[in-house]
Amino acid sequence: MKVLIIEDEPFAQEELKRLLALCDKNITVWECIDSVEDSIIWLEEPNEPDLIFMDIQLSDGLSFDIFKHTEVKAPVIFTTAYDEYAIQAFKVNSIDYLLKPVEEEALKLALKKYATLKQKFAAPTQAFFSAEQVEQLIKLNKKEYKSRFVTQIGDRIKHIDVELVAYFYADDDTVYLVTTDKKKYIINYTLDQLERLLDPKYFFRINRKYIARITAIGDVHKYFNSRLKVMLLPPVDDEILISRVKVPDFLDWMDG
């Protein structure tokens, strides 16, 4: 069986390859790819893996973007550290959803499910979750988003309502919250954590460094190689670009 791994963390790639070898010695890992863009290019070539293991958060966006730009013919087993993408995984041709760190027993069960359902993959967009699993995934997907953040200024603790946030940005290992009135605060979250905690109706992960609120989006210009250049409010010194694969999602988000 030929397997494609789409995963942006080298350690996770190696660990999944190790577990697959333990589960079934007949599995060959055909390729490991670490980005949405490279995955699209690879899948548009005459490559036909039997099964794809796909992380959800990749180096240049969510792996769901792959399905928007090319046909994914093989069944998919998603691997991720987060459970809030379960409903989206259900909507594409996935047969299982494994939470990281992936355990050998869970992987064996997923491979067994693949073997059982193999004859059904003539219709690749068919989903293979039971009614009970769907109900469970819907419950997982319902969540409350953060309404305020706490920051410390000297010996004083201050809370900031999320409506006052213009954007968040990372500078090395430090993440800053910037308000609409240009005030800047250090917060104890990573951008990956914030992306899960913020309401996606109002906030968008522009790139690796910035998450912006819709009200902080100023002028947007077309840029080289089908990208977009975004001007934030309050202004920043950085050149903020949106990658080609994220442009459709960004425009959809702007359109509400």
C-alpha cells in the first residue's frame, strides 16, 4: 500500500512513518509533503497514493485548502492536535480523524477501517462516519470563543475586551495584542492557540506572524504571484502578504 503523508513537522513525519511500519510492513511511504502549495502541485501530477495521512494546520494554511484547488482521489485520515476541525474533516473524503500524538492502537483501528471500506472508494467524496460519530463531531465543534484577554503591566493586571483588539502579531517567541487605539500588550498565547480561541467570523490568520480583526483591514492590493498585500489599521512596518492559496479564503472571509 502506497501512503502519502502531508505534515509540516519533521518529527511528526518520522513518528508516523515509524508507527505505520509497526502496524503494517507492507505500507510504503511514498512521499512526505509539508505545505498546502506543494501538496496541490504533487496531487496534480499523475500520482495515485492508496491512502493519505494529512495534518490540518500546515506551514502555509489549512489542509482543507488543498481540496479547493485540486481533486483528492484517495481516502484521507486526518491527524491533528485539535478537535475543532472535525466537521470540516467529515465533509471531505476522510475515513478517520486522529488526534495527536497519534497512538499505535488508534492508527491500527484507522487502517482496519480503511481496509474494510476500501471497496467503497469509487465515490471519493463520500464520507464514512456513522450517524453516532457525526453527532459526536457536531458536539465537539460547538465552542465558545474568547471575549477578553488578561495582560500584566508591571504589578497591575488589566483585561481587554476582544472588541477592542485590532490584531495580534508574533515577534520571535513573544505575542502582542494591539488595540484599535494603538496600545500594545504582551499576552501569554501563541498565534496557533489564538487561532483556535478567536471567532473566525471576525478574525483571520493572515500569515505566520499576524492574526487580524476584520475592522483592522485597511487597503488590500493585488501583489506579485497572485498574492495580496494588506494594510493594517493601526499601520505596521511589516510588509503583510497573503499567500496565493489563502487568497480565496481571505476574500470569502472579507465578504462575510
